[in-house]
Amino acid sequence: MPAIMVNLITLIPICVIMLMLIFNPVIDKSKKKYFILALKTVLIESILEIISILNTNNTSSAKVISQVVNAVGFALAPAVLFFVICSVTHNTRYQKYEKFLLVPILINAFFSSLSINYDIYFNISSENVYSRGRFFGIQIILNLIYLIIFLVSDLYKNRRYLKEEKFWVVACVVLSLMGIIIQSIKADYVIIWGAISVSMMIYYINFLNNLLKHDELTNLLTRRMYKMSLTKINNRRSAVIINIDVNSFKTINDSFGHSFGDTVLKECARNIQHYFVEYGFAYRTGGDEFAVICNDINHKQIEYVFKRIEDSLIPISKKIGIKKLLAYGYNIYTPQDYDDIYQSERLADELMYKNKIELKME
């Protein structure tokens, strides 16, 4: 009965999350599609688990039901994590590896179907009693591999996650891992799909929370997060504050249209994020204004990074007809040298506007 309750309790939240995803216009369609597929698979697995627990009759028809339920359950098990991985890697350069990850899923499904007659993953006796097959461990290993791939791919793609965001992603993996391990050791503890369901709920909530912290157009952290970061640093540790502004942005919008202006902002944001990823967090602080807060970077490194950013933006700069697309200024904040971090921020802003004027005069 407790095992049934665990699965039943998780069914309602999973259905609610699916509906929230379906009707959420903000989330990327491809990411939404794969996450919904993962949730649907978890839903099916939980229902199959409940059927398996209730199907205890000692009859030939009950045996057939057990065989089908277990074959489908074992076939779909790794697909949950496969879909979650796809939601992370889709529309990235790692998307091409999705087809390779699908191969073990198909092989696993084939062996799951063979298990009905050949005792590979499971065995159902003539009395309708379930027991693990000779190669049951392959299923565990396969799920663990996909779990590790998900953790690595998610943390790498979102390597600028804030600490609390990383914590919740790792927590999801640990909870799923505990469910897999406990049920592997104690077959009577049917908790694996309950654990995975809760993990998916946590991951989705963390994902929504993450959306609130990021700018919709550029995917950089918002101005609110920038102010919060400054407050956390103030009078506690040193940091480098870099303020960035897009040159002639009003002219860009007036001459080329707002759609092209959005493209410029996205390209600037993407390159700022990419080239500063090793040093700190990037923020969109206004319409055409950005900021980066770095923990450890020197003057030479900053100039080198901006040279690489400008080189990457040359096609846009040429189309617009300006020499340099970005103006920037930076200041090194140390608690002992400034009244507060906001004084350092103002100095960085003044240097940025000075740079902007110099570029107009060139």
C-alpha cells in the first residue's frame, strides 16, 4: 500500500506540471516538447508500477499482464532521462549526439521484449511471481550512465548557473540516484518512479525560477540580479565591475529597424557571455546596457577579451558602418579603497561614457 501511495501522490503534480508546460508561452518549444515527453514517460511508468503492485492474482491472464507491464516498464525506463538530456542539448552543438544516445534505448527496448521469454531483465513465474533476470544490472548501469550524462550536460551548458541553481540540479540527480540504488538493493521498496517524479518537479521549479532571473531577449541575468550581486559583494570582497554600452543603438533601430536592433543586442550579449564566462557573470542592466562582475581578472585580460568580442562582432559593425560596436569602462573594487561598491560602479560607468565619447570622436 505505501508503494501505491507514493506513485499515486506523484501522479497529480506530474499532470499539473505537464499542463503548465503545455500552456506556457515563454518556454522554448523544443525544450518544452522533450520535457513533456519525459513527464509523460514518468506518468506511464508510475501507472505501470501501480498495475504491477495490484496485479497479484495467480492466473495465466495475470501473468501475461505482469509480463507486458514489466517489458514496457523496462523498455521506457532509460527514455525518461534521454528526453531530459534532449531538452538540455537541443538547439546546441551537442544536439548531433542525440541520435547516438538513442541507440542504447532501442537496444534496451529489444532486450526488454525478449525478457518475456528469456529471463534477461525479469522473470514472471507461472504463479505470477516477479523476480529479477540474469542481466537486471544492465538496466541499472544504463540509467546511471544517462543520469551522469544529464548532470554533466546541464551543468556544462549552464556553467554560469548561480550556486543555488547548481545545488538544485545536483539535488535532483542525487534524489533520483537514491531511488535507483534503494530499489536495486531492496526490490520491495518500489520508490524509484516516485523519486524521479519528485526530482522532475524540483528541476521544473528550478527552471522556472531560473527564467525569472534571466532577461528574456538575451538570456543574461537581469538588472535586479545585478543589484542583488552588488549588495552581496559590498564591503565583503574585491570584484571587477565592467559596464558596457552599445554605440549608436538608437541610430541602429532607426536605420535598420527594431528587429535588427534585437539581433544586435542578442549577438552582443552572446559574445559578452561567451568570452567572460571564465571570469564572472554577465547582466543586461538596461535597453542597450550590459555589465559584468568578475572575481579575478586583470587589465590585460579585460582588453584581450574585448578585442575578441569586437572581432566576433565585425560583420555587424561593418553592416552598421561603425568602427567599434561596444563602449566599456571598468573599475576594480576593494572594500578598503572605497566607501561602498556603488562608488566603484559609478566610476566604471563614468569610464564607459568617456570611452563612448572617444569612440565617437575617432
